[in-house]
Amino acid sequence: MTKDTRDELPLYEVFIRSKNGLDHKHVGSLHASDSEMALTNARDVYTRRSEGVSIWVVKSTDIVASSPEDRGSFYEPSDDKLYRHPTFYDLPDEVGHM
Amino acid sequence: MTDKDMLFDYLLRLGDNSLILGQRLAEWTGHTPMLEEDLALTNVGLDLIGQARMLLTYAGEVEGKGRDEDRLAFHRDTAEWRNLLLLEQPNGDFAKTMARQFFFDHFQYLQFEALSTSSDERLAGIAAKSLKEIAYHRRHSTDWILRLGDGTAESHEKMQTAIDELWGFVPEMFEMDATDEALLDAGIGIDVARLRPAWDAAVNAILAEATLARPEDSWSVRGSREGKHSEHLGYLLAEMQFLQRAYPDAKW
Amino acid sequence: MDARTDDLDRLEAEFQAKVDAEQRIEPKDWMPDRYRQTLIRQMSQHAHSEVVGMLPEGNWLTRAPSLKRKAILMAKIQDEGGHGLYLYSATETLGISRDEMFDQLHTGKAKYSTIFNYPTLTWADVGAIGWLVDGAAITNQIALCRCSYGPYARAMIRICKEESFHQRQGYEIMMTMAQGTKEQKEMAQDALNRWWWPTLMMFGPNDSNSANSAQSMKWKIKRQSNDELRQKFIDATVPQAEYLGLKIPDDELKWNEERGAYDFGEIDWDEFKAVVSGNGLCNRERLKARIDAHDGGKWVRDAALAYAAKKAARKAEAA
């Protein structure tokens, strides 16, 4: 991996809302010279079958991600908070759906 | 010419524009400067071929001689084609392809916008449907004019050369002939000559922003409405029509 | 054994346990370097194949025999470009740039599927590619949808969903031609004759000769062996050829009741090796087309970058 890639167009991550009411979902990435090009390229690349009503593009280098080593400290503490889940509570059937 | 003949001719002009430009763009497939652009340019090409199919199908029905879209696309020789000379010009480099596209996208948008209120409902419907696509084409080619014009010294030079080389094909887009006048009177067609100021305003502004010079109006060519084409169309048709011509009895 | 090797062994054992438990590996997870390199090799080869694969069909795009066929073929080739892009994008998560992958392709360090080094000579070849080549590709790709590497598996799911029309359009072309004029039928048979064996080669060497297979299966990069997939493809395709009234060019092809599968003749592996090592009819042309597009387009990409930089500078100045 020695080749000089400074002249490569930057990488953008693409997120698409497939229909109103749903979250934007990561669908992949693409290269573009700026955010405007990233947006139109995303339209051409990722919505060829009308998969979207809204597109977000973010420069890949601007994404801050948690690392797998953080998994323990980030997510495990909530594993024992079962009271945050509805099934934790025992209600009689007579109460009906709640 | 009867009214029917004139409408047929008018629809051919519109449909042929879309088909010939779509065919030219198909030549880029797999060869564009970047993969993302391959997808973008193919989208434009697909839209144009879709327009051509609707318009030629309608033209065939108006003519009433049983010619469908394919009969019209694959069994007419150069003199019977009505596409603008600009659109049959070879792709050249990416700058030239974008200059051709930029000139036409801005024209076609204005043209179809006006046609979307045609008294011919079918034509108005096709124009309205296509207008959204063309708005996107226009954005795409305009973006590239800006990038190439105001990019590097090399791209600026290439873009300026392309604009200069194609400038003389611009006036033909805004020409009015007897057919245009008659259909305008009938409320079916539109006055393309009146679109010129809006086209000029948009194009001038973009060229200026792209640091490109608007060429002098020193030359212009015309003739497509009478079937007088450049030499390039013959080769384009020879390639496009090969199978249908070589095996006229076959269905594909 | 020093502490570091110990550590590596532990990480690798944990990694394998995760793979065995059918958990997906994601980009930032620890993975053995050989796993990463194997994926980069396989995924970039896959991406290159999609992109080079645009060329043989592109050869007929300007000559498609009807406007409907032209639009379909254009959409299909566009999909292939899109699939190449999805795959490059997934491979980039492994720490290699697209430019580096292009460089490997252009210098011959990376391969692409040998099938695309065969010429498309008639319109029936477009049908045969859709029916056979895409059919084989789909057989391979369905297996890859459960690949252990998350981004690869997700790209494959997307690709499989989109490709479902590719094989059908190819078969429809073959059907139209097989039922068409005498000349069309001859073209269809000729296309089948020329594409059948190269298609079978797409599944790679026999399992007994496939050095990388065992490790890839263990890592669940591959889920089914070359021979299993090849057999699956043949069993599905033979009845389709019969329906068309076309003859598969293999005299040893016969239904084996006992195995519940078709027996078939031996692939000409010498031809396979020859084409892989550069002696296919179109190897040089295909590669040159890709290099020309990339190198020839550099001024365009440079211009886009220069323009973006100018615009950003102007915006900063204005702020």
C-alpha cells in the first residue's frame, strides 16, 4: 500500500431514508470531490430503483466511531438493567395489552 | 403537409433528439472518468431513451401506417431523421460531451416546460413526465461545466475548446419553420425562438461563473429539420440499425 | 512461545469462535491478517469482474436490436457498475483505497473473472451472458450472502436482489432467438457452444486442486465449495437449455439417477490456465479499456478536486 492516493476523490458514507417514517440507514460509500457531488452521485448510485426519499452524505473521515475494545465499557453496563425492558414486569392477563 | 403529417414530423423531431443523444451517451458506458459518473451518465441515457420510446410510439400512431418505435428507430435513413445536428456530433472528450449535454439540457428543459401545457394532451403528458428527469440532467451537466471550467488550467482549456467547437450548433435549436408555426397556431407546438432569452440568461450566468468565455456568434450550421445532417449521423445509424437491417424478418 | 504469539493465538481463537458461532466480523474488529488479505484479494477481484464485465455487453449496447432491449441492457450494465462500486466500497473498509485496487488491476497484480476475456460476437452472446454468466454469478453470490465479513455479506445481499432480473432478461433473449428465424437459432446455439465451458470455469478449479478453498471455508468466507456450486449450476441450467431446444456442448452430460445430479465432462483446464495467464482473445483490450478510462479521466477528477478546493476556500474567506 505504497501508492500515493492523495489525488483520489474523498470517500463519503451514504445514508438513505427509504420512506418517510423510517430512519436513515447506512447503505455504503462512494467517492466525490465535494458534498454536492456526493449527494448527486448517491442519488445515481444508491437509488436506481427508487429506494429513497432522503439522502445523507458524510465524509468518511468525519465519522467518529466507537472501537470494538470499548464494547465492554460502552454496552455491557446496560445488559443488567433488565428493568428497562417491558418484559421485566409481570402483569395479570386481565389487565389487557399494555 | 396535412395537420397529421406535421404533427408526425414534430414528434419525430422531439423523439429523434432524445434517441440520438441517448445513443451517443450509451457509447460512454464503461469508459467514463470514474465509476460514479458511469452510473450518472447512464441514468441520463436511460431517461432519454425512455423519452424517445414514448415520442416515437406516439409519432407512429399519429402517422397511422403501422410503424412502431422500432420501425421508426431502425428503418429510417439519414434524410428521414429530424434530430438536431448538435446531438449527433461525436462524444469527443468528456468536456465536449458535457458541453453538448449542457446546451441541450437547458434547451430541452425550456422546450418541455412549454410543451407540458400543449393542447395535445398526450404530448403534454410526455413533456410533464420528462421534465423532472431533464431538471436533473441540467443540474448534472451544469455542475460539470462549473467544475471543468473553474477546475484546473487543463480542464478550463478543454472546456473552453468544447464550448467553442459546439457553439455554432446552438442557433438551430431555436429555429422556427412552417411546421413549428402551424403547430404553434394550433396550440400544440411552442415558439422555440422565444425560449432563447431564457436560455441565454441561464447559460451566460453559468459560463461566467465557470470562468468560461461565451463565444462570438461567428458561425452556425442548420438543416436537420429538412433531413440534412452531418456525416456523423450515417455512422451512428449504421451501428445502431445493423441487426434490424441485416435480419429484417427477425424479431428480437 | 513468547507473550506476543500467545496473545495472537488467543485473538485468533476468539476470532474463529466468533466465526463458528455465525457472528459477522465488522471492519474494526480484530481479524487475522491473512483473513484480511484473503478478503481484499477476493472482494477486489469480484469488484474488478463487475467493472470489466461491463465491457463485453457494452460492446452490443449501441447495436441492441430494439429500443426496449437497449434500455434493458443499459440498465443491466449500469447495475454492474453499481455492483462494482458496492464491492469496492465494501473492500475499502478493509483499509485499501479504490485507487490502490485500480492500480493492482491495471498492473496485472489483481485478477478479474476470466470469462470477460471472451469476445461477444453476436447479439445472442448478450443473451448467453445474462443466462449463463449471470446465472453462474448468482449461484456463487447467493452463497456469499452469508459470508462472515459483514460489509461483503451486505453488499452481496444488495447485489443479489438487484441481479434477479439480469438472468431473466438473458434467458428471454435466448428464448426469443431460439424460437426465431433459422439464423437466430444458429446464433443462439453458437453462443451456447462458446459460453458453456467458460461459464463452468467461473466456479474455479476442482476442490482437489483449490489451495485456498479449505481455509476460506473455515473462515466462512466461502460457504460452499467450487464443485458443489458448479454442480448446482449445471443441475439448474440443463433443463433450461432443453426448454430452449438447444444442445449443451458436452457429450458426457447425462442425468445420474443415483446421485440425483448431472454427470458432465471434464473442463479443459489448459484453456482456463491459458486465458488466466493472458492468452484470451480480449485480455489486453479489456485491460486497456479500463486503464484508458481511468488514466484518461484523471484530468476530469483533478478538475473536480481543484474546483472543490477553490469553492471551499471562497466559502472560508466569506465566513
